[in-house]
Amino acid sequence: MKKLFIPLALLFFASFFFVNCNKDDDEAIIEEVVVDPFDAERLNTGASNIELLTENTYTSLTIELAYVAGNRPTQSTLDSFMTFLNERIHKSGGINYVETIIPAPTQDSLTLDQLSDIEEQYRTQFRTENKIAVWCFNVNLRVIGESNSLGIAYNNTSLYLGKVPIQEVADENPVDYASVELNILKHEFGHLLGMVNLNNDDIHGAGEHENPEKGHCKIENCLMFFQPDVNSRQANLKLVEMLQRHSVLEFDPLCLADLRAMGGK
């Protein structure tokens, strides 16, 4: 058998070269991973309900109030909404507002896609290690296809409030603007909390709680009540009737039971 002799210096060089090649290779594959903050905010409505209701993951909540100058929600709405949140969700780290004033859109109306585009351009508040954030956009434009909608919950942490249709309801009926605004804000936030049965987690019997329009309650005078068999204008008039009986709408016992089952107060 022929023996192979390798000079010591050559062996040392080969070992040095091999180690350094491995080191260079390791360094070459280390790349900075850029995380898009919107990846966590483009989920289905209600998908973050547990994160909003509990503090298992996030101990604080920031509501980003985004609005065109002159469209800020009324102070009474903001004060009452803060009380509403503290009564229903667990956030020992606190709940706060951050205000973002944006330029007026050039369009006469908006599509749902354009709502998302505006949010992507101007949203500043996102979830961090201990905080979850919600975007609330108040603008004096209608949403195409939803022309009489007073508000819209879209994605898992995004809301739209329609100042024009809210103002029309207040002007045409004996009901206060701030009352309509507050109850619509609470209603749409209720959808972000998973109401009603958006995640197929209703704890009640079939047909007992949810109406045929997925996402709403069948119990009249509940904050989450909606008539699926009428147009949006008729639905707005029904809201007026409810507000004339109860200036502040609340979750009915079935909705409250669902919220508590999901970890809320």
C-alpha cells in the first residue's frame, strides 16, 4: 500500500482555508429580514379578537385616529368610547389615542381598496412586543357600493367612519350626531372583537343569537343588531328608532356572554 505524506505547512494552510471558507459562507447567508408591519393587519375581520380582548399577548392598545382636518371625531364620542373599551377589554398597560391628520383625498368617493391604500400610506401605529393597534379613519367621503354605510370594519384592525352619511342621519332625524357617531364606532369595533360569530365561535344554539346576515345579532336594541333584509337607508332609520329609545346602545346578554367566553370582561 502506498503511503501519502502531506507536509505539515500544507496541512495547516488547507485547514485555515477550509475554516475561513466556512466562516465566509456563514456570513454570506445571514440576511436582514424585512418584516412588513401590514402583514399582521391584513387578516379577516375578527381575526385579532382574542388579542384585542385579552392581554395574553398584548397588554396595551393604541387607537390611531386618522382624519382629514375638520373630521376629527367629537370629544364626547372619544371620551365615551374610551369608557366602553375599558369596560370590555383587558389592557392593564393602558388604552390611548394617537391622532394622525392626513391630506384630503382627491377622490369624490372611495372604494374599499382605496381605503386600504390610504391606510397603507399614512398608518403609523402597529403592534409591538406589548402593544396592539387599531386604525380608525374618519373622512367626509362615501365608500362606493356602501354609499349609506355609516361605518365599516375591514381587515382585523381597521375601521372607517363615514362623516357624510352620519351627518345626513343626524340632520334628517331627531337624533344627535355624536350619539350616532359613538354607536357606529362601538358597533364596528364590536366586529373587530369577533361579533357576531365571525370565527364560528358563538357559544349559543343555532339561530339563537346570530341573524342570517353573518356578523350581526338578531336581538333588537342590541349594539350589534342589524336587519339583513332591508337596504342600508332603511337600516339607518331602524338605528334612529333604536337611538330614540336608547341613546347609548349596549351589547345584549348573548353578545356579552360571547365576549366573556373569548376572554373579555
